Amino acid sequence: MIYRFRIILDVKEDVLRDIEIEETANFEDLHHAITQAFGFLGNEMASFYLSDETWMQGEELPLEAMDASQKSYGDQMLNTVFSSEQHHLIYIYDFLNLWTFFVELMEVGESNTGTTYPNLINAQGEVPEEAPEKLFESDGFDTSDEEDSDEGEDFDEEEDYDEADFY
């Protein structure tokens, strides 16, 4: 059996790829299929995350464990995670630039004799030169431009900080 995935890059313009991969392939194979389909070298850190239909990020499925308490999913077969209830993943490539992809299992089908998998079956849109800037919501921390309190002094970039009240 093969899985047909639609992978959508999280950018303003439509950039997506449809790939077929064997259900017994592992997450490392899927990682390489995605990076090749989008033209990345594949040499940056990456991780998958469980997701629901609304793309809420869930449990991490790291390709490599960072400590002894974490499980590695690099060698885990795809059919051990994907099921009739689990069709969505979020894939983050390059933790410094945070290229974010939405991975959806679209169809399960029979493999075709003579086809080499993974197989890119559709490509739409061009990958931008740089990853889009991510906006993160704060957890109750106000980042608005309100007046500063009288507790500290305001400094200009050109001022001498030698007389500042800190070490």
C-alpha cells in the first residue's frame, strides 16, 4: 500500500507538493521526500508533530531524540502513526528559520508496478528564497507601545551606558 500526501508550505502564496510513499517507509524517508520535493538540502534539524483537522500542533515526533527520555521517530514506520483517525501532521524544517509544512494523508492506494517511491506526483508554486517571518502569540505579556513606567530610565542608542544603574 502507498500513502498519497499533500504537503503545503505555510506561506502566503500557494506552494504545495503531492507525493506518494510506501506505508512501510519511515519518518526519515518522509523527511527526505519532503525536503527534496521542495528543493531543500535536507541537512537541517527537523521534526514532525501530530495535528488535528484544524492544524493544532500536538505531540512532537522527533526524527532524533535529544535526550534519553525522548523517543526517536526517524526509524518508525508511517503506518504505525497514520490511522483512520490520524491524517494530519505538521512538519518543521530548520529550527532557525522555521519552515512550516502542513502534511495531510489524502489517500491510501495500491502501489504501481514499475513506480519508484517516494514519487512526486504534483508540484504547485515556487518556494520563496527565505522562510516567512513567524508571529508568536504572547501568554499574557503585553508587548504594546504603552508609556514606560518610572521604574527605569530610557536610553538612546547613542547614549553612554557607563552611568546606567546596572552592571
